[in-house]
Amino acid sequence: MFSDDRVTEFYDIDTFSCVEQAIVFVETHIRRNAAQDGSSLRWVICLADAPEQAIGSCGFHSTNKDFHSIEIGYELHPDHWGKGYAFEALSRMLSFCFLNDVPFHVNRVSATTDLGSQKSIALLRKLGFSEEGVLRQYGFWKDAFHDVRMFSFLRDEWEASAPSA
């Protein structure tokens, strides 16, 4: 996925040019998941009829236990854009975190997007996230400062929208 410029266009990493970069990326996430310290967790997104093929991933990071908040991230291979897979994966991830208090009792979920990432902005809005505003020069990647849009989704909003939650 990360060897495709369409995936990394709004991502805080450069497009991968060799398999070794992908190996390091995967190993880093495996170590973080194995730490089980609640600071981050990443799931692979697969199709039900092809569980051996990763089409994306989603997870949380930037946790703050004292504030009961997490930040989420996600990506999907362009061959699978527009088919509802990201919406389904993120819906299930949010339900899992809220229902199981993972990584702790979560009240607030936040997400940031690049200002021009219209697909991601639309996805967050469809999930029920509210836009809070623009964080000026919030991030630094690809040798430049970037403004980002901040979105949030609260437990009570999820409870009001979740079917049989």
C-alpha cells in the first residue's frame, strides 16, 4: 500500500521504494502491538473471502489515559476505495474500543486529516465525527509543516448512533 503515491499523498511518510521499508514498518507495528501498554494498536483490514490479503489497516495511537482519549489512523489500497471497506473497518474498530474499553475507558476519539484529503474528510463525517477546526502547522513531514483538520467523536455520540450498542 505504501508504495503507491495515492496512499501516501496525505500521509506522514514517504512512498516506499523497496520492500525493506515495508518490513521495517510492519515490524515496528508488531512490536508496538506486542508491547500491550495501551499506547497504540493496529489492525490489518482484509476481505472476508481473501483473509490472507491485506487491503489496508486501521488503529489508534496518541493515547491519553488521563483524558480517556485516543487518536485514530487508517489507510486503504486505492483498488478498494469507494466500496465501504474503510467505513466498515473503522465502525467495527470504534465499537470494539468503546464496548471493550480498549485501550482504556475511551470517551473521545480524534482524527486529523490533511486539508485536501477529501475522501478521508468524507469518511470521518459519515462515521459521525465532528470537525473542530484547523490546527495550523500541526504536523511536520516530507520536509514541510502542514495544517490539519481536527475531527472528534465522543462516546455519547457513538452510543446514540450505534445499533444495539
